[in-house]
Amino acid sequence: MDEGKFSSTLGDLESRLSDAQKREDVRKGTNQFYSMPTGALAIAFRIGVEMVSALLVGVGLGLLIDHVLGSAPLGMIIMFFFGAAAALRNVYRTVGSLGGSSTAAPKE
Amino acid sequence: MDPLHQFNIVPIIPIFIGTGNVSFTNSALFMMIAVGIAVFLMVFGMRKRALVPGRWQSVAELLYEFIVKLVRTNAGIDARPFVPFVFTLFMFLLLGNLLGMVPYSFTFTSHIIVTFAMGVTVITVVTIVGLVKHGFHFFSLFMPHGAPLLLAPLIIPLEIISYFMRPVSLSVRLFANMMAGHTMLKVFASFVIMLGAGLGGVGYVVGILPIMINVALVAFEFLVAIIQAFVFTLLTTIYLRDAIELH
């Protein structure tokens, strides 16, 4: 086997290895080709939606608890604060997962 | 010239069962048109089953392969059985959003009850998948690894709220985007009429400006229609992965 042929087989092996690795990543779902839109407006909108919906769910759950237990307005008040906390935590998580900064929160 | 008039639900065939109003409305009509187009595109497109696809078959294959790839890359190979579910979801939303761009049509995705029903369906499916696959272990989703036990009474309600938040944020995102966009189109279009009626000849000249903005907005709305259908589908696959892998 001469030198040229040998190195070409090695290069071939390398490309085949990286192909296999890529397929394995795809199979496991470890590399994501698709991601959320990353425009400034899209991010702002996403964060806004996250805050509003967490608050909505918190208050909704609180009202439900009040309705079942008859504890109005205590359930709503407590769950409102939980909703606000969840909202802020979700924003923190979202911004952290955007990356780009050393203070980014670890991915969930 | 009410910009919200386009969102009115009009019964086409009134049907009342007892006190319940189950009329066939314009919303239902456009949902059926969306389903009809999707079925037609797939059945007609794949009719020939050619090895070298023609135009329609290419469209059908591209859409299908896009979703297969999306599911596989985001939810892993174990999520393969859910490709039909995700694909149906995507086609319905995409056609609903795009049908809304046809003049005089009705955008059913601009109603929060429609998008919320779809969001709840997604979360129900995801929760059932998680429960079937992991049993009671699924509830460890509500208590992240490594969190101190002392914080459990604080973290568990927060995680539960975050979980219930998913259908709400899914549906609010889609509905708000569609409704805001279509309202904006109508508002800018009505500026033209108002300028013309208010200022006469000068108004018609100045009215070119809102028309130019509207042209840009229509293009932007097409972008939003496709992106929001995609984002809804993307988040569905991410939630599916959460339920299947359960970190």
C-alpha cells in the first residue's frame, strides 16, 4: 500500500467517523438544528408572554383554591405571589438559556 | 371601521342542542377548509408516489421531512411515534395562519379559545406520555435535582405553576401574534380611508404612506404566520422530550 492511498483511506475514515457522530447526535437529539427565533423583538415578546402567563396561571390556581376551599381572598393572594415568583424565575431561566454571557444560568 | 370586526364569530348554520349553541360558524368553516387543504395536499401530492418527485409531491415531502427532522433533532428517536401528531398540529396551524392572510377570510388562530384548546391538547398528550413512560417518577419533574429539601415547599409550587403555564404561554403567544398583526393591518388600512375622507385630495396623496407601511406589514404577517406555527410545533417537541427523557 503506497503512502498516498493510505492517507486517503485515513481521511475517508475520518469523514465517515464524523458522519456517524453526526447521525448519532441526531438520533439522540443532542444537537438541535432548530431553535427559537433570536431576534430582539422575538426575545422581548417571549419574555413578556412568559411573565404574563405565569401570573395568569398563579392567580387562576389561587382563585380555584378559593373556590374549592372557600378561603377567598387568601388563596388568590398567596398564589399571586407564587405566580410572580414563577414568572421572574422563568424570565431568569429564559435569559440564561440565551447564552452569550458568563453569568448565564445553567441550562435546565 | 372597527378593526376588531374581522374577529367576529358569525354562525353560518345555527344549531342548538338544548341550551347549548353548537352552530357551524365561520371559524369552524375555515378550520374545515384548513383540514381540507392539508388532506388534499397530502393525498393529491403523494398520489403518484414517484421516485423523482413532481412539484406537488415535493411540497408534501418537504413539509413532512421538515417535521420528521424537527421531531428527531429536538425530541430524540424515541419520539418517533409522535411524528403524525406533531405533523397534524403543524399543518393545521400553518394553514390556519396562512388562510388568515387571504383577504375576506377568517383567522381562527386569532381566537384564544382555539389556540388554548390546542395548547391544552399538547400538554395533556405530553403529561400522559410522561406518566405512561415513567409512572410516579414523572412527578420528580416538579423537584429539580440538587435542590435543597428545605426549599421544597417553595420550589414545588413554582414548578407546578411553570408546568401549568405551558399551555397558557403556548396559546397566548400564537393568539397574540395573530390578533395583533391582523388588527394592525386593519388599522393602517383604515388610515387611508380616514385621510381620504378627512383631507380630500391631499389626503389621497398622503394616504400612500400608510399603504406603503401596510405592504411591509403584509410581508411581515406572512413571516409571523409561518414562524408562529413553527414555534408552536417546536415547543411541542421540546415538551415531548421533557416527558420522554425526564431530566
